[in-house]
Amino acid sequence: MPRIQMIHRDSSVTELDSDSVNFDFTRMVTSFPIAVINTRLGLDLNQTQISITVDGIFTDDVEATGGNGSSMTIDTSLNGSQTLISTWYELFASWNAIKTELDGVMIRFQTTGQINAGLGEDITLQLKNASGSSTVATSSIVIIDISSTTSSDSLADTIVSGINGASIKINTATVACSSVLTVSQSSGQHQTLSMDAQSGSGFDGEKITIKNTVIGPNGNHTTTVSKDEAGATWTKQFVVTNMTGGSASQKKTMEDKVQDLLNLSNMSAGGALVSPNAIAGSVIDIPDGVSSTDASRFLRIDGMKTVQKYVVGLRIPYESLASSPDGNKTLRQFLIPSGIGTNYSSYENDKAFDPTTIVNNEIIRPNPYLEQGVAIPVFLKNFKPTYNAGEGFWAYQLIFEACEQLVGI
């Protein structure tokens, strides 16, 4: 089972090996005995206090952990231009018009291996409304024939097939893209709108994630998009993000891990994290983009380390059959519903484990205070590290309180 993740405000996580996890669920119901008739009257105002206790031990790392390959996303459901239309394809009158617009679009990026080689090698995904021949060279060109596509979903499928079947140059050697890049698909950020706005069903793969198999920050860089070789501006874009999220692996002693948690003693809440969605639940449908408030951005202190390290969520994984789309066990995170009408039964808890979203052209983990269904929003109430001299290890206990609206300094 994957480790428990403690989510920080800057989208980073601290992973914990736990021996035990305890949920304390206390329903606050007041009972009044009624005189003479010997009966009791209860007053239930839907108040529930929930705490989570995590116990475990720290050990020295035997192998380096925590590294990640940089990645980018292409979301064919999401409008990336400045036009105030939610879905990208709403900019066009027909799918034929879309194919005409996409003809000549170029998306240029580099793998980590190409950057490390320092030879100026790169990859260009070139969309063509016709067939063509790919080029394997210092500047490798992967031709994506979109002439047979019929929707944003089939467009994404075609792009993925083109990448997986292509070869490129890395340090002058010809290698398959599939050996250095992992390409996966998931639901686009406008999946529901996709199904409404286009004919057919099963729009579940519009978001493409392209990830380097080589870990480390060297792969982080800016991707470029244009309409043709002349560099014309692509005005009606779907979303293409930069390559981000690459990080080096680390080895830590058990004492290093204790120190990292002691460093949380001066966390700053940064003003307030407020989400009307968490209050209203499912009674009022409030769009996520306009409903949540992160005061630290208005105060311009969101870049402070004491604000960035603030613990905003806890992700505890479990395996589910109830929400599995194919009958096999699938990984989910425990969730606690908030607001009137909100429901997270085992069948309805269907978000992928450790989901990501796109903010300012970068891939981040959503803040569970501002978006429901991604983790349990919490604050860290207590940390007790204990050294066992006889056994030679550090043990810990962490106590969290579930909380959906936060105000603090």
C-alpha cells in the first residue's frame, strides 16, 4: 500500500510510513431528559468532530526516495486561449473547422535526456490534417495525422498513439519515445461538458500526461506552441502546460525526518482558506473557479516558506472494488463529506488517487481546503517524536483535526 501523504500548501507532500491510523468520529448530539414522562429528547444540529491519529516509526533510507520525472499535460477539452469560453471546441462551428485550425500546430519540448546531453535536441509534435512522414534528427518531428479524428477525445487518442509509436534522438542515438516517456490519459477537466457538447460517449481520455522516466529537476522547462514553422501564434489553443514537477531523489536519516517535522512548528496559515462549496455541499452548485478564496495570494505572502509548508491535507490510501470501473481493485483516498447533501459513499468516491490540476500553466496538487474530493482537509494539531534507545529508532505520533474552513495568521 502506498505511503500516507501529508499535503503542504505549496503542493508538495511528506510521505509517512505508518504502523496505525485511527479515526475518531464524535457526533455532537445533546440529550435532554424530560421530567415525569421519563423520556429523553435529543437535539442533533449535524455537528461532527473528526480527528485522525497516525502512529509510525522513522528509519534511515536504504535507497534514495522521493524523486520524480518532470511532466507536462495536453488537455484537449480545456480552452487555453484568452477567449472567455469554458471548453476549447466551443470556439469552432464544426469539427472540420477544428481540424483546419489544428493543421500546422506545433508543440515543442525536450526530454530530460536531451537536455542533459546539451546538443540542442528536441521533439516537435506537429498536427496535420493529412498524412506525413516523421523525422528522426536533432530536431525530431513527430507527425500526428488528425484527419480521421471526430472529437476531442479521439484527438487525444491520436496524439497518444503518435507519441508512443515515434522515435527520437537522444545524445545522437535513436531511441523509442516509449522508452523515455510515459504517456497516460485521464478525464479532461471538462469531461461532463465534453459529453454534453459533442456526440457520443466515453469522453474519458482528453487529458494527456507526458512524463519523463528519468527523474530529476533538469527536465523542467518551458514548452512552446506555434501554428507553423514560421512561428505564427496559435490563437485558439487547447491547454498545453510546461514541463514541471521534476525533483531529485533524496536519502534521509531518521533524524533528518524528525527535523523536517519539527520545522513545521512555525507554520503560517497565511490569512484564510475559505470555500463556499464546502459549506453549501451539493445543495447549491457553485463553480469551483469562483467559489474559493486563498487570502495569502491577496496578501502576497503565498511565496513565504512558512506559508508554503503549512499542512492543508492528509491523503490516506485504500483499495476499492465498489468504485472500480473494471471490477479490479483500484486505489482511492479516504474522504470526509462536508456541507449539506454531500455524499462520499464507497461507490461515489471515484476520483483517482493523488489527483492533479493545472494552475498558471503548471501541474499541481489541488488544495483540499479549496476543492472537495481530493484529500481530507486538516490542520496538524500535535506531533510527538520519541527516541527508543533500546531499539535504536525514532517513533512518532501525529494528530490531525479535520477542518474545511480555515482562518489564521
